[in-house]
Amino acid sequence: MRALRPLMPLLSALALLLNACTLLQPAPGSSLDSGNVAVVSLFNTARQDRRVGNLSAADATLERALRIEPRNAGLWQALARVRLAQGRYRQAETLAQRANALSGTDKALMSQDWRIIGKAREQSGDSAGAQLAYRKASELMR
């Protein structure tokens, strides 16, 4: 143990650095594709805010991230999820459609977008539109 004592400050600093790098990665299962550390950090902050029910903070944080990366489909989808949770169904649908347009060939992301659209339509009373959206989501995953 004595031999390790001089290395303890270095090992502590290394542990903190590794922990910080982990925190800047998108959470598992997220749809974010970004190499921008600021965007990833904002995304993770918004996810945490949403998780604890602070939807207005999550909304503002995602809008800030979108000012940095306006063509990031994962950010648009995350904002659509927040708007859905806020009960702003028409906006949630529009944002999910925008995410879909930016998704490229990512079928999993597109399927999630269609599920958000389906839920927004369902909550708005458009059951036929919701069923159509859910069908599109399922078709993408075949």
C-alpha cells in the first residue's frame, strides 16, 4: 500500500477523467448521433430533466442543442418526446416528422418517430391516423 501512496493523486485524477468521459456519452438506447461534446452533454442533461419531470428545462436544453446541430434527427425526436409529455400533441407530431425527414436510413429511429406520431394522434383523438402511424412503425422494423 505504501508503494501506491505517491500514485494515489494520479489514480484519482484518472478515475475522475474516465467518469467524465462516460457521462458525456449518450445514454444507452438513445438515438443521438453526434460527435459534438456540447451537444451530447446538453442531450444527457435534457434526458435527466425529462426523467425527473422537469419538462420545461428539458425543452429549453434541447432547443439549445438544436441551435448547435439543427440537422440532428435524434435531437428533434427527443424534443418531440418532451412535447408529447407536455401534452402539446400537434407540435410533437410535427417534430417527429422533422426527425423522420432527417433520419436517413436509420429504420429504428424512423420507427420510433412513427410511434411518437401515433401516440400524438391517439391523444388528439385521431384513432385512424394513429393506427396508420403505428402500422408504419411496425413495417419499418420488419
